[in-house]
Amino acid sequence: MQLIDGKATAAAIKAEIAEEVKEILAAGGKQPHLAAVLVGHDGGSETYVKNKVIACEQCGFKSTLIRYEDDVTEEELLLCVDRLNKDSDVDGFIVQLPLPKHIDEQKIIMAIDYRKDVDGFHPINVGRMAIGLPCFISATPLGIITLLKHYGIETSGKKCVVLGRSNIVGKPMAQLMMQKNFGDATVTVCHSHSKDLKKECFEADIIIAAIGRPNFVTADMVKDGAVIVDVGTTRVPDATRKSGFRLNGDVKFDEVAQKCSFITPVPGGVGPMTICSLMKNTLAAGKKEYYK
Ligand code: NAP
């Protein structure tokens, strides 16, 4: 079994991005600028946004963090999105999800200028990705594809099972894995209504688990030599940690690791690659790579 080291892979890619930014600046170009909007004080969101700001520094980007309290109105948030859309210094921005219940997430996503939508959540980017046109691709699936490529893992013609069908992970992941001249895999998507998940998983060459159910994928669901990508990051109580919790993946790591050919750890697998992909998207936004 080989451990897929997302932390090291992401560090190497961020170093490449930093080099490119240096070249851009040396040639008199503009420093890429990512803005992040954070609503409330959810522990997970605070951590993600903090890590995004750190990654911007590592890549040589300018970053701006805009904070609102939980009671921000939808109207105020839409005005903020409008300001960021119009700010010519901001190349790309994200509104950290989830948002409080009184705010319609889709409405906020739809209001973001798709040319600055570095999370790749706007329907224009989602649609372009589905038909294989250049666009901002959702960071987690893009990070997973980058990891698989980095480790030379063949996907063409393989049977891939994606567990989960969310708009930000499961669906785009399945699209990319089936995409012609991209994943080229035969893809099965499983969700809470799927029957006989064990059988589906057991037949898979590649399992990508994104359901948020700790230790869901057990050794008896995995065939020998399969490739396992664990997207799950559920906080579970852990009295031995200062924070009082640890992150747990969707895969029962110890027993599954014995059977598979490659596996991503949690943490240190998909998570760092997600942030790294956001940096890639921001660089592309700065270079106006997909949209003028
Ligand atoms: P989500 O929106 O909650 O979607 C979960 C999906 O899993 C849904 O499609 C759901 O099915 C399915 N599901 C839930 N329980 C199931 C079960 N027992 N059997 C089969 N399918 C089941 O979650 P998400 O945003 O995609 O995130 C999934 C996990 O990845 C979470 O742990 C999240 O924290 C993590 N995540 C990690 C990163 C990272 O960078 N590492 C990034 C994003 C997300 P239905 O559609 O039928 O409800």
C-alpha cells in the first residue's frame, strides 16, 4: 500500500505557483488577489478560511478577508458580492459555505460573477465543466484529480465508485472521472437511496468516499489493490487532543489500508489539495486564463 501524501503534493504545487507569481510580478504584471467572505464563527469554516489566507501568503497572492456576523442579512451579503464583482483589484473570491439558514446559498452563488467564481460553484462554471470547456472547477474534485495524476494512478477504463452526490464534491467528481480525455473511467454514483453499496464498492477499482460518515467504508467493501480516496472530514470527540476533537474520514483507515494499493489519509490527503486547487483557480483568474 502506498500512502497518497496530499500535504507534500500541495506544498510542491504551491511552490510552483509562487515561482510563477514571482515571474508575473517581475514582468510588471498584477499580483493575484483572492478575497474570502466569512459569515459567523463556525469552527470548521474559521479553520478553512484561515488556511486559505495562509496558502495565499505561500503563493505570493494578495488576500482579503471580509467578515460578517451570523445575523447578516441576505441583502447585505448580496451587496458585498456585488462590490467584489465590481472591484477590479479582486481577481477571484469565495463566500465560505455553509451560510446561516436565513440566507439562500444558491442566490448568493448565482450573484457571483462567474469570471471570479474560483470555487467553481456558479452554474456557468458547473455547466462548462460538464461539457468539458475551460472553467473554474470545484476545488475538492480538482484536487483529487491532481493527486491521482501526480501519483500516476491510471483512471482510464477503470471502474470508479463515487460515494455522495453533493453539488460541491460528489457530482463534479463523478463528472470529471467520466469526462472524455480526462478521467475516462466508468463511474457509479452512490447516495443514501442506493441499494447494496457494499457490492458496488467491492467491484470498484477506485473508491472516492464523500459522505461525511466516519469509518463507513470497511475492508469487506474493498477489493484487493483498489485505490481509496477519502474526502470525509467529520469532527469526532477526542479527549486526548487539546481541541477536544479530531478529523475522521469516511474510510476505516487501518483495516482498508491493508487491502488497497493507494490510500489518502485524513487529515493530510484531500484537504490540503482542496486549498491548493483554490490557489490554482485564483492564479488562473489572475491570468484571465478562462475568461477575459
Ligand atoms: P453533503 O452535502 O452532506 O453530501 C453527502 C452525500 O453523502 C449526499 O449525497 C448523501 O446522500 C450521501 N450520504 C450520506 N449518508 C450516506 C449513506 N449512509 N450512504 C450513502 N450515501 C450517503 O456532504 P459534502 O459536502 O459532499 O461532504 C462530504 C464529506 O466530505 C464531509 O465529511 C465533508 O466535511 C467532507 N469534505 C471535505 C473536503 C476536503 O477538502 N477534505 C471538502 C468538502 C467536503 P443524499 O444525497 O441521498 O442525501
